[in-house]
Amino acid sequence: MKKRILTGLQASGTLHIGNYFGALKPLVDLTNQDDNEVLLMVADYHAITSLKDATELKTNIYNIVRDYLAAGVDPKKVILFRQSDNQDHMELGWIFNCLVTVPFLMQAHSYKDKVAKGLEPNAGLFTYPMLMAADIALYNTDIVPVGEDQRQHIEYTREAVTKFNNAYGKTLKEPKELVVAGVGIVPGTDGQKMSKSYKNTIPLFGTREEIQKAVMSIVTDSSGDRPLNVYNIHHVIYRALGKSQDELDALYHEHAGKYKALKDILVDDIETVIGPMRAKRELITDDEIRAVLADGAIRAKAISNPMIEKIRKAVGIAL
Ligand code: TYM
């Protein structure tokens, strides 16, 4: 059955392979299944909760769209748009803020983690889950492909939708998260979840040298004679290559104890997955990006505008 799928990635830096395997690839895969209706958003308003450099933000926006297109997102099939191009998000975000409580938002793991890591606890960062809920609910979204770290935000979305429907009558749909098994938490070079703030990432579109440097820095704590952190990242790459865990086990058995050789093979395997996408990425121009975003904004608003009218009516602000 036709489903509406939506996800978003923050324009707060360069994408890493965790973002790709956790969210972007599942979205691309769903685009190619059935005749799902797919929306992919650049979460640039979310990015300003932490990024305060205008030049950097603008560069990130171009780069992330370039990354999406290179990663196989077809802008004819997918509505690829920027959050800040559609003010309906802000309006529903505000309405949700007026429905949930401060103690409820205080339980958000992501907020607590970010503040613990030294991010400024600004009000935007605090209410961030309600803008995300708006991003999703505004399009009557069925499925949201995300990594494990975003699961709670989808629960928060359901809670905001329920609160809205209880207060104003059934208007909004409850979405479900899609966390793909095996890639929900792609590990970083230190074995923790790959995350920009842990400085343990393998860049999605780094040069071969950058990828090599990141792979060589993988901490080789071993379990038996198998370097577990290398193996776990390799596992994700092997799946993308359509190879089985048995084949991976055989490779690690054959090279037991030879950490450098295994890391070299991992670099080559990452290159096999990323290389063709990187080559495609280089051909994407800024003009093309602007055209894709302009078209995406029109198509996104064609869905959200009637929806926000319904919401305004329900709330009592449509005169
Ligand atoms: P963000 O930008 O932090 O991350 C983008 C996506 O990448 C996933 N991800 C991972 N998946 C597996 N392993 C990892 N190590 C890993 N690291 C990151 C994240 O789970 C996410 O799916 N709030 C969101 C952006 C957002 C959004 C939305 C998402 C805004 N509006 C609406 C879905 C729907 C965020 O900050 O993701």
C-alpha cells in the first residue's frame, strides 16, 4: 500500500556513514519500493540550535543537498526541500509547544546528551522535538526512517499528535519510526555510536585519504584475535555490498590478528560503496541544487498548505 515517508537531516556539518546507513539509505531504498510518496528535508532551522555561523550554514545546506543527490535521491521521485522554505513547520511547531509541558520536554535524551556535551541549552534546542514533530505531522507521514538516537523523538511526535487530537478533534496522523536492524546505531572509530560530537566519524564523502585516516584510527580493542570495532563497521559496509556475515567471518578468520590488513580491506570496501557516489557528487552544480530546492518547496507546500488550513480551523484561528 502506498505510504508517505519523510525524514530529515540537520545541516550542521558534513554527513558521516552513520547518517547514510541509518537514515538516508533506508529512505532511498523505500523510494524504490511500491509507489511510496517520499519527502526528504534539509533541517536547517534545527541546525541553528547549535550552529551560529551564517557562511558555514549556507555551505552546509548546499553540501547536504549535494550529498542527498549523490547518495541516490532522485528529485523527480522524492520531494527534496528545505525546512526554512516552508513556514507551516514553524506554525505547527508553535502549536505543539503550547500543548506539551516543560517537564515532558526535559525528559528528552537528545537534549540532555547535547547539554551534557557542552552545547548551549537555548530555548530552540529545548523545544527542538516539537519542531521535528511538526516536520512530520504536517505531511500526514506514515513512516520516518531514522537511526536509533531519534526513536524517542518519534515517540514525542506521537505524543504531540495525540495531545493535539484530544484538544481539537482528530486531525493529525500518528507516525511510526523505521529503525533498520543492524544499522540503527552505526559505531564510530572508538566503538561508541558514530557522532560528530564524539569526533569518531568516518566521513561519507571524504577523500580516500580522509577515509583511510579515519579507518586507521579505529581503536583495535580485540575480542579473541578479532578487532571488534573494525569488524562492526565492516559489517555495515558488507551489508551494503550485498555480502553475508558468513563471508565477513571467513575474511576475519583468514586474517586473524592482522589488524592493518583488515583495516586496508575495510578502506577498499568503503571505497567500493562510496567511490561511485563521490564521482557523481562532483558533477552536481549549485544551480542544480537551487532548482531542486525551489521545486521541492512548491511540492512540499502543496501538501502542507491545505493541512495547515485544517489545523488553523481546528485550533480556532481561521476566521
Ligand atoms: P541528525 O541530523 O542528527 O541525524 C540524521 C540521521 O542520521 C541518523 N544517525 C545515525 N544512524 C545510525 N547510526 C549512527 N551512528 C547515526 N548517527 C546519526 C539519525 O538518527 C538521523 O536519522 N532531529 C533530526 C533531524 C530531523 C528529522 C526531522 C528527522 C529534523 N526533522 C523529521 C526525521 C524527521 C536530527 O538531528 O538528525
